[in-house]
Amino acid sequence: MSRIGKKPIPLPGNVKVSVQANQVTVESGANRLSITHRPEVTVRVDNDTKEVVVERRQDNRVSRAMHGLTRALISNMILGVTQGFSRELEINGVGWGAKVQGMKVVLNIGYADAKEIAIPTGVKVDVQGNRVKISGADKQKVGQLAAEIRSKRKPEPYNGRGIKYVEEKIVRKQGKAFASGG
């Protein structure tokens, strides 16, 4: 049995979870997230203990996989509407930078033209100096936007230029050594 899937998800006081057929909706204040779960599992809200319980219908391989996945997705939704998620990127390069224009992030990262990336709804981008902070309630959207921004200019190991996560460590390499004399 899935160790993650069989753990019930505790509900904080201000979170409302509703289940209708295969649709699970989590609300808290202005934040609202919903997913459609697979038919291999069932989701129910236990109002007595204030918990969300995910159970699987059969014991085959796909059901076991969806059991833990569905529980983790619902748990992330509850965490997202209460606390939110954030990723922080750092831009390293002379004259490189980023700015937010409307619903787009504009990156000036050493190319002839600026790279533009659309900001999905529900995600907030804040740029201060060479740091880009991405935050929002949906963990998948926050992580996807951070990965897209990083992919425009991955960090390179020789000069250390590029876009990296703040917590990421770049292993620097030596470069070519030229022989003297000869």
C-alpha cells in the first residue's frame, strides 16, 4: 500500500474542499485551485476529523501509482492556497537583467533581441536587481515559469554567466591552459 497515499490530509480551519464526481476544488480566501483526478481513486472529505482521504478502488499497478500522486497533488493544493509557493532565480552577466511589462517577463541576457515569456494567471513575478522572484498558489505553474526563464540562458561553468536558481551551486571549471615557451 502507498505510504503517502494512505496518510489523510489535515484541513486547516479556513480551507474548504469540495468533491464532485472526479473534480476536487480547494478554496481559501481569494485563492481557488481545482484538479480532475483519475478514476482509479476516490476522494472524500471527512468533516468529523477535518481531513481529506484518498482511497484506491483496486490494487493494480496504475491504481497504486495514482493513489500517492492524487494525495500529493491535493496536499500541494491545500498548501498552495494557504501559504503559496515561490522560486527565486539569479541572473549573472554584465549588463544582463529582467523586467516585468504587463503580463510578460522581458529578459535582456546577451542576445541581440530581448526574450519575452508570458506570465500565467495566478502567478506573480517580482524583479529586484538581478533577482527574479516567482510566487503563486499553484506549485506547477510557479515551477514551470521558473524553468522556462532558466532555460533561456542556462548557467555555464567557465565564466559563471547565466540564469540559475538562488540555491543552485554551479561547479566552476578551469578553462584552457596555454603552454609557455616551446
